[in-house]
Amino acid sequence: MTADDINKARFEWIKKAMFDFIEDSPTRLQCVPLSDDGWRVFSTSSDAQKVANEVHEAAGDAYLNGLAADVIYETFPDGNTSMYTSIHSVAKSNVVFSKMAEHADLTPFAADVQWTLNGLTFGLGQDAPHKDKKEAKPTGDAFETATSMYVEEAGMDKFEAWGKALFSGPIRAGGAAYKSFDANRSDQPPPSPSKMRPAGATKTQPKHQAKGKRTRTTRNSDPKGSLHKVVHQVKAVPYRPLKGPSPFDSQPLERDVDNELEEAEVVKMLTEWDEEDLSIELFSPVYIDETAPLDKGKGKAEYEEKRSSKPLVARNT
């Protein structure tokens, strides 16, 4: 089981504990104590109110997240980072906000407000449908929106008094679930490799030392550090060239027959030519008079001889 699997399982364990507390509570949770007029404004379908509700939703999410964190720290002052993070990630989720809204008491509100809230599954209690994470988002968003409107209407002090009473019970249940998680799950996480030691070895003693074998000085037993000694010894070794024949001399080389034949033909051709032929063919410049007219009355051989013997005349441009 990976760390992600453990975190997901812990999240579900804590969420179930909070759900059980909310559903089994002898009294209904107090819904967001927004006034009837405030709820009527909330349910207005105008474009301007829809934009305002989106702003209130973001603000309400921040208010509830911060208040949940305060209640967690006050309830578990001796907790650790993992505990705070695990409980807070569940307490601030839309699924918990939706569950709180479903089991909230709507009796203080007017009938038309109750009817509107029932359409959002507020106050249905056990009759509320089972929702997954995606289905719980609209109800959770409405809960956050109404919270921000209540802060704007009544102020922070009244919001904190209502919010702490709302969160205290589910957060206590979530803390108890966090503490019992490791004891109830069947798959314990494996120890990290750095903490694993072979049988018979002490905390600072390697396995081969535990069996009585001699070993090289290590950094743990050498305060000055053996790594420095090893590097120093390597640098102190003088360079000594290898003596004797190279090990590659005894290895026969493969013959390139095709290349040998080509080299033999070139050597034979060069030996048959004399120096004069080579100088004429390879190094003598060829003078060509491009202005000389073509004499069609003479043969090709005579024309070529005349053309090659005549020096090149520069043109005036």
C-alpha cells in the first residue's frame, strides 16, 4: 500500500466518522442563521445575483476553512501536522458541508425559505439522497454562499459563535477516527529502507561487523572521515606506465582484401608513369582561347593541336 493509498483510506475513515456523528446526532445542526430576506436574495435568479453568489461562495469557503482550522487546534492542542492536515482536509470538504446542510434544522425559517432550501436538499435529514463528490458540490457551494452572506449581514463574532458550535462535534469525531485509524487498518505501511537493519546488527553496527568480520574503517567510527583518507591516497599514487608488449599486439587483425587490391593497382599505375607524364597530366595548365573561331574545314585532330599550342589571349573588357 502506497502513501497515497494510506492517505485516501484515512480520509474515508475520518469522513465516515464525521458522517456518523452528523446523522446520529440527537438534535439537528443549526443551519446558516441567515435572515429570511437574506435567503430570498440568495435564491434570486437574476444575472447580477448569480455573479454575487459566486463571489460569496469563494468568500464563504475561506471563512469555513479558517474556522475549521481554529476549532481543530483548540480541540487538539497536542496534535501533530499529519493529524491537523488529515482532519482539516475532511472538515472543509463539500461532502461534509452538504451533509451538514442536509441534517440542518430549518424550523426557524419561513415556509417559502424552507421550500427553497428543500430544493437544495437542505434539511431533508435521512430522506436526503446519497451523493457522490460531484453531486454534493452544488449543496456544498450553496452552504458556502449563505455563510458569506451571513458574515456580511451579522458580522464575524456571530459567525464564529455559530461556526464553532457547528464544527466542534464532527471535528471531535474526526480526531478520534484519526487516532484509531492505524489500529484498525490491516495493512501497515512498510518501514523505509533507511530504517531497516539486518538481524543481529545494532543501530550503528553493520551486518558484517555483527557477525565478527573485520571491516574497513567507516565514517561513523572515524571522526575525521575515511572518505578524505581514501581520496588523499588515490592522489598520492604516482603514475607508472605499463611495461611489456601491448595486449593488443597478440590479436590478429582482419585483412581487408578489397582495399589491398585497390592499393596494389594504384601503386602499379604510378610506377609505370614517368615524372614527365605526371607533370604534364597533373600539373601543367591548359591554355584555351575561347575567341578562336571554329575551323570546320580541318579535321578535329588538327584543330585540337592548334588550339592547345596557342597561348591564351586576354580580352579587353
